[in-house]
Amino acid sequence: MISRIRKAMGVIGLVVCFMGTMSACSTPLPTTSENETTSLDCEDVLIDAKQALTDDLSVHAQMNYVLDYTVDIQGLLQPEKGSFSAYLDDKKEFVNNIYDQAWKFSSVLEENYEGRSSYHLSGNIDGSLVQSIMQEMVDDKSLTIDFTDNTIPVQIWIDKKTMLPLAYNIELTRVAAAIKNKNDNQGYVFQFNEYSITFLFSCDRDGENILGGNLSGEETTVE
């Protein structure tokens, strides 16, 4: 029984490993100064942001996640916590995909993000994007978090000077309220207290760092 639970947890880990949120392995969330509403809208910002993603630009990401859940198996509650951090290369297409979803965001603020003037965009993305990522990463399709009928809260920080991405935060706690293991049909139910993912970005051109840097190239896990 326990081995099946561990196996199910391992599959969930594959999903989390692709995306990631801030963990004990790195800074929890960006440090920002007092917000100031800007007259720009999301479309204005994203037009320039997409143009900044030129063909010769390389985009890398530090993905981090924190996961706090309780698994209920036939009335036996087992709390679990974990965090994961890993380096991802060549994520320009992923950045573009999020930008394509962010055209409909309604909130744009100006913030000082980790010492950089930035635009802070927030809104919801279609859960089908998260669902497609999960299906690519998980071999065992019998264990599924169905995000397709949900909207997922996302925050985006974009550097005002270079218009390159600084960070994304994706909040999954609400939509991942419960998971059932359909394969073994044992009634495993996973109740999430926290499930949040954050990407930190680094950009370079012709090997020269333009924005970010100092991202860890090693995967780390804290249980």
C-alpha cells in the first residue's frame, strides 16, 4: 500500500519538476517596493516584451516549487511536504506561451523587483496550457490533475529596461484541491495546502549575459 502511495507521489513529482516554485533552496518570492499603478495596459507591455525575444536570444530558467499536501487513503491521513529546484535550458518558447495567455490580463503595476524597475502583470491563464505540459511530462496518464476546466492565477515580472522576463509565479493550490489515483482505484485523495511554482529567468545573447544570471545548474530536493 505504502509503495503504491510512493509511486503516485513520484509521478506527481515529475509534473512539478517541469515547472517549479520558490522553495527552501532559493529566495521564497521576489522582493518588491511599493506598487504604483501605471497607465499602460498588458497589451502595450507584451508587444515590447515579445519583440525583445529575438532569435539570437537564449532564455534559461531556475524552476522552484513548494508542495504541502495530505494524502487520504481509506481514512488514513498522511501529511507530506517537499520542495524542488532545478535549472532549465532553452525556455524561450515557454515564455512566449505564457505571454500569449497574458494578453487578457487586466492588472499592470510598476515595481522595484530585486533592485530592478519592472512591470508586474497578473491575471489568469487557461488551465489547458498547464494540462498540456503535464501530459508531456507524465508517462502514467492514469494519474491526472485535470486543470482544463480551470483558470490558473499567474504573476509575471518583466524588466522595464530590457523588456526581458524576470520571473513567473503560478499558483495551483486551488485547482489541485484533490487528486485520485484512478489506476489502482484505491481512493487515494490528495488534499493540497500549498502548491505554488516560480520561475526565475536568465537571458544571454552570443554567450554574453544580458539579464539575470547566477542560476544554479544543479537539481536540489528538500523533503
